[in-house]
Amino acid sequence: MHKKNLLIVTSTFPRWKKDTDPPFVFELAKRLTDAFNITVLAPNYPGAKQDEFMEGINVHRFRYFLCNFEILAGSDGILPSLKKNKYLYLLIPLFILFEFLTLLKLIKKTKPDVIHAHWILPQGFVAALAKKITGVPYIVTAHGSDIYGIQGNLFKALKGYALHNAAHVTVVSKDIQQTIKQKFGKELPTKVISMGVDSQLFHPDRRNLTIRKKYNISGPFLLYVGRLSEVKGVRYLIESMPKILKHFAESKLLIIGKGELQQELIRLTDSLGLLERVIFAGAIPNSEIPQFLATADIFIGPSIHAEGGEKEGFGLTLVEAAMSGCIVITSNVGGVTDIIENAKTGFVAKEKDSEALADLICNVLNQFDSLSDIRLNARQKMVSQFDWQVIAGKYQKILSNNQI
């Protein structure tokens, strides 16, 4: 079978083995290698190889400044990095310029049939410019932060240019789809295709009781995995713990991840006298996450509408947790409504309400032994809708479209 050439442009991609950065673009690319010759263009990061071959994928990382300062993308992500260090705004023009120039070089070298740009800005905009010069069509995937977190008339114009020149626009949730239609016109065609999860990797059988021993957890095991940023609402989870501990004194909350609010959240935990009951484990390699999700009793993802309008684009960790047999509690915010149906595949709490969150967690713990149907329903839904085999098939169909 003749393979088409696919060039993927992204700002998030594993920098090395056992990376802690989200791997979903890599996981999708890996599952498309049977149908495409794939090259990935991603930003450089200190310690990463500029060129390498990863499981059938040619990876090139473009340089845009002195190596030690190339930290705009990677670790925390572009928007959180900008919030953490305002000086990084100075790198944005260089980032876009060198991403564009390197994309042109790779187009000439690899002769792609189609480009897949992840995130509307900057990748979708850069792909649109490249199309004007080379004629190579592209599809663009919106993940959430590119729609919710980058505002202003200039950015809206750049997004519109990227969206209206794309052969296809995919979005990872219905909420993003609705927002795009409101901002850029109902006539703009979009298709909802989320990122996926490996249902064999994220499985209840991954349970590992040595995790409980390692963190000295003898009672209810509460878990959060994700970035420590405002939009994730971790502050409200921490503030819910005193009330939870009044009813379930042996409970422990394990927080996996890092981010710009890490020190602030640790100080909050200390001020509440919770340092023995709330454990900050830091970032953990992606390969180790499944056993934590399969071992925990409840996964809590209390996402919120953040200042400036940012909210959860999809919430892939919720899918991973539900696939792993963990009871999931989240908020009725953004794309998470595509995943969790209240009292059917998990539970939904009011956002920014620590008291209500604590009450819900306590209620779930009180009836914990009778929730096997919810666990089963949740895993069945996640496998049928979000397994990588399903998701990759949808992307392959679009990318293989002879009309592109």
C-alpha cells in the first residue's frame, strides 16, 4: 500500500524517554504510522535531541533562541509558561518565525500530502502561511487553550485566518466546537474528535498496592493528576480536605503534577495544617501514571472557569481515570461534560465550591462499595468512545481524504 506523507506541527511532544509532558500528539502519530510516513515538527527544549526517530516517527525540533532559553514550550506549556515568566513573551516572535521557516524547509524535504497542525495558534496560523506559499493543505485541531486562553482582536483575526483556510477543522470537545461557531461563524465546518487513551494501558488490572505503602495510605485514596494551574481548580480540592477529614480521618490526597501554582498550593496546604494528609508527588513519568489511577479510590478533577475565560478543553485525564476503574469526580465546566455523566459514569460537582465538593466526596465514600455499576459503565463508555483505536481511525479517515 502506498503511504501518504504526513507532516505534524505541534508545540507539545515528548522531549525524551519517560517524559512528563502530555504524550497525546505522539500517541496519535504512533498509531498513524501504518498509513503514513510521518514527520513531526516540534520546538526544541534544553536536553532534547534536535533530530531523532521515535517508534516509526521522524522528529525534528526547531531552534528559536539560545538553547538554554528555549523553554517556551515544554514542561508547563506555552500559556502557563508565559504567566509564570513574562520575559518569555519576547521569544514569541522568534518562535513563530523559526517554526515557519523550518516548516517550509521540511515541506521541501519531505513533500507532505497533508499537514496536521495541533493548536490554532501558532501552529495552525503557521500552516496557513505555508499553504499560501507551497499549496500543501492542512487540517487544524483545536485543543482548548488556543480558543479559551488567547484573546484580543489581533489573535481573533489570526485564528480566523487559520481556521478558514484549513481543509478540515477538528476540535476535542463539543464545548470548543460551540465556542468556535459563536466566534467565527456557524458556517465554519468543524468535527469533534477528541484525543484518545490506550484502554489496555489504562486498565483496572494495573492496580499496584505498593503505591499505598510508599505513600503510607491506609484509608481512602484520593488522587489528582494534572497541571497545577488556575484552570484546574486544585485549590478548591485542597480546601475541601478539612471537612473530608472530619468524616474520613484516614483519607489522603495525592497530587501528581507540577505547574506555576505549585508553591502557592503547598503554602495553602501548610496553612490548613494538611501537609501530612495532602502529598505533593511532583511530576511523574507518563508510563507510571496508569498504576496510580488504577490504585486510587477517587480521582478528582475540579476544573473551573479561570480568570480571562480559560477553561478545560477536554480533560483527557478523566478518561484515563475512568478507564482505570477509578471513580471520577469533576466539575460541570468546558469539555468535561463530553466525558462524565452525573451519577452514570462519575459525579459532577459545582465549580469553585469547596464545601459542595467535600460533601460530594464524602457522599461517594459513604456509598463506595455500591458503585461498581458506575465503574463498569464508565469504563465501557471510555473504551467505546475514546480508545486510541477508535480515535486514530477517525483521524486517518480525514487525513487520507483524497479531496484534501
